[in-house]
Amino acid sequence: MRAPLPELLEALARIFGTPGALPRRAIRTAADSPWPGPKLSAALRRLVEAPAAELPVAYAGHFLYSSWEPVLHLEASVYRDGSLCDEDILQARDRLHRGMGVQPPPGRCPDHLASGLQILAAGLRKLSPLAPIPDREEALRAFIAQHLLPQVQGLQRVGAQRPLHPVFEGGLEVTEAVLEEILEALAQPKDRPSCTS
């Protein structure tokens, strides 16, 4: 069975959006698929093997509240100006969401990493290898290159300065690798990974 990219992105969104979530089956399915490149395949295998002990507590300590270390915020706005839901970021993302033909999921700020991954999954589902829509593909490229990839890399830099639970360290590694592979595939439409099979 092949794990389409949207399902992998949604599994990653669950890791960063739901305390204690580790959807091993979806990650294992992606790891066993033939399409991931070497970097992504290795990262997926490490994430599948990551211990899940104390995962809800680690989520709270890393992303919600910590009395001994700075919180790792999953919202991009925090790293720009220190606030949640920065209006400039939200407007820029909203233009790209419309370009991709998707709406952000309800329940959390659209610049939260989990929201961004869900939005990207929805955008990939709207791609058709039989009838490419260049504007939609460009919006997907811009969303990844200008928003998601820098957000993940920023979280990795901050996370490198402190110990992270292996699931979150591995989740960031997998997310970076999958975003890079999607960018490469979008740059070469003939090699685009299937998002539906």
C-alpha cells in the first residue's frame, strides 16, 4: 500500500497539533513506500522507531508551557514579532490559501504548523497530473518555500539548542525532508509524486 503525500502530511499535523499523537501506521506506510528519497526514507524510519513514552507530557513541556525552558511555539507569528496570529503573515497565507483553492482548518491559528500541514495536504489533493493548474502549483510552491519550510527550519534551529523528545525531533526532520521533496516534485511536474494513490 502506498501512502499518498496528503496522508503523510496529515499524520505530521497530528504529531504537532494533538498532544500525545503518534500515527505510526501512516508513517510506517510512507516509510515502506517506494517514492521517498533517501533523506526522507531514513527520517521516516527513525520516526517510526522513536519511543512514545511520556509523549503527552513532552508535548506540553515543549509547545504549551515550560517552567525550565522557553516554549517552542508552533505559530510562525511568534518568531516574527512575538505575538500570535500576526496580521501580515495571516494575510500573506490567506492569499496563498485562495491560490491553492483551500481554506484553513478551524480550531487553531492558520500559521500554526499543524494547520499549515493540513492546508498543504488539502492543496495537494486538488492537483491533477492530467490537468495541471500552474497558478495553483505556484501557490503551493510559494506556501512551502516562503512559509512552511522556513517555519520548520526555524523550529529545528531553536530545538537544536535544547533536548527535544525524539518524536518531535524526528517529526521536524521528516517534515523538512517531505517539504523539500514536494518542492522538487513541483519543479518537475513529470516526476510529481502521486497524491491520490
